[in-house]
Amino acid sequence: MVAIRIELPAVLTVALRREHVDVQAETLAGALSAAYDACPGLAPALLDESGAFREHVLCLLETADGTLNSRWLDSLERPLVAGERIVIMQAVSGG
Amino acid sequence: MPIQIVVGTVKGAFVFTKPEAAGGEWAIKGPLFPGWKVSAVARDQAGEWVFATSSYVYGAMIHRGASLEDLSNVEAPPRYDESQGFKLNEVWTLHRDGERMFAGVDEAGLFVSEDRGASWQEVRGLTDHETRPKWFPGFGGLCAHHLLTRGDEIWCAISAVGVMHSGDGGKTWTGRNAGVKVLIEDEKHKDIGTCVHALVADPDDPERIWRQDHAGMYRTHDGGRQWDLIQDGLPSTFGFPLVRDHGAKALFSAPLDSDQFRYPTNGELAIFRSTDDGDSWQACTNGLPMDSYHAVLRQAMAVDGAGGVYFGNAGGEVFASGDLGDTWQRLPGSLPRVLCVEAFETTAPGA
């Protein structure tokens, strides 16, 4: 198990009244699942009715080799490495 | 009576506190939920606050708390089951009925909470209605925005569908729109296709209901089985909010030039008042600006039951009257687009 922090964007911090969620997990999917359990309201905010990330939600994994967008992955079962961090961002287009 | 006015905007909520002394200054604080649309606010039977917020990115949330300084999101906000194929974009109205609370939402549907807003159950009888595949959105979306309840009876106003009525607590529904101009006629279902904008009932005679529609102001004396036009004195058939001071028996509306232009007629911001149950309407403009081209949106007007009338507009201006609309003053601040306005006594309803 790896200790990992999920950083929340400012607008979500306003609604959920927390800036981050700290969990222990082995994979990205496991970390997100643990965060949903630890932070009521986080899951319906990030996931649509089908259980996928909402259209304008970005989930980024900051690794030693750079930032990995979860949308580039075939599966969220990507193993975590100590020192990595998950950052949730809103991908809002427009000026 | 100490009064707080909660103003929901596209970027948070603001709270105005009415001065207790004549001539005193209104106080404003906020925003609550900065960055979030605040589309509805209510207090439950115990006096706790319930706020509905939504975000283009994160969907709809419900928050509740004993004070405005201590509001927490609930774990299980209204949400459609995946199998239905509907999206829950926003809560348009929160309606308290005793210990129950209803939420009317976009995409159009109805949810009920039996635990003071902590969890919500969909009223499937409405979303499973045979006409549902033929419902279509208005300019503001496909939304259930006004609710009336009396025992097992529910009237639910949906744009652009009309008024749906249930006599069995939401299990079965029928359209109640006879007499109202149909905007887009359905080939088969003749009781939908109207576009109701607001709904208000007489608590002393719940079968008597007024509705501001897309194409007219109407009244019914029989719970919506038949509606009649009542727009003598109104400058247009189009507008959004409609509220009633039940003690004074005064109705208030905010007509707009037309559905094409959607601003006050000739730029003259006016609230129209009727003191004869809608038979006639008079403009209330004393203190309101000329050259005003902002609409007053659907939920953006309220009364406090003690002569106070309040509204906000799409330009972020908020106005108050303490004398049933005879005179108006603009409240401090220049806010984002105003979505909803509610008036509350500062003491809890049950206190």
C-alpha cells in the first residue's frame, strides 16, 4: 500500500470543505475508491451517472517521469509508486 | 420581523439582512459557495438551511446545516439511475411539505427526501410517465421548477411541458393544462406542450392556482382542470416569476417584452401587482430604474409575508420593497446574474 494525496481544485474545495484527501492504496483506481469512501459527495461530483469521470473532470497522476492523464490509460488499475500525487482539475474550455 | 434575503447567483449566494430600524442600512455578506450556481434555498421544518448548488463541471449538490456558516454537502444528493439515461444537471426548486422535502430538477424530474435533505428518492411515477419521451426543453432547459403540494396531491410545473398533477403522492400523473396556449403540439399527447414558468396557489383554497406561462398569465379555480387568461393591465404575455403575499392577497409578476427580446418592455423595469386575484394588474415602478434591460428570472422574486417584496435581475441588481411594491430601493452590491431570491425570518420556522 502506498500513501497518496488527492488534491482537489478550489471550486470543489468550496463545496466539499476540504482541500485534499489522503488515502492508502495500491493502484490509481484503489486510491480513487478510497477517496470516495473517505469524502462523502466526492464521487457524485467527479463521476457521471455511468460511473465514468464527468466530461470536464481531469484526473492527473504526478509521477517521477511527469504528469499522466488518466484518460491516456487503458485502465485505472495502474500501480502507484511512493511519492506520486493525484491532482483533480477541471478542464473548462473557453476564454 | 428580522428578515434575511438569500440571493442565489451563477457564482455563489449572497445574504442580505434587513435593517430593523427604519432608515437603516441593509447588510450584505457572501458569497457562499463561490464559483457555484446557487439555484434554490429552503429551510426544513427544524429550521435548518438547505441549499442547492450546481456546477458545469461537477453536477448538482445539496448542502445543509444549522447556520449559514456551517453548511455541509450531503452524501447522497438527487441522482438518476444510470439505466434511465437522464442527466441530473441542476436542482431548480426545493419545496418543503411538512417533514418532507421535494426537489424539482433538470433534466426534468422530481425527488423527495424524508430525512431533511440527507438522501433523496426519485419519484419514478413522473419520469416513467408515458409522455416523458415527448418532453422537450425550453430555453432554460428541461426543468421541473415549481411544486405545490396538498396531502397526496402534487402539482409539478415543467418547462416546456406544462403542469403535471398527481393525486396519489406521485405514483400516477396527468397533465392539467386545459385552456393554456400550447406552444408545440404533440401528435398524440394533447395535455403537454405548454410552457409554464411559475406557479403559486392560495393556501386558503389550494384549488385556486395562478400560473405565469410562456404565452400568458392564467388562473384556475379547480386545481388546474381548466385555466383562464387573466392579463388585464399586463404589458406582455411573457415573463417568469410569480409570487403572492397571502396575507395581503397580492400577486406580483415581472413581465418581459416578449420571448424574443426578454427584457422589460421599453427598458422600463416594473413589477406588476394585482390585488384582485389577477383580474387586473398595475405597474409598481416607484424607485425602479429606467433604461433597464435585464430580465428577472424564474425563481428570482420573493415575498416575506409582512409587506416585503424582493427581486433580483440578470444584471445582478437586487431590489426591495417594504410596502407591497409601492416603493422600491436598490440593495447594495453588484452581483452576478441572479437565479433565485428567497426571504426568511431570521428565527427558525419551528423556533
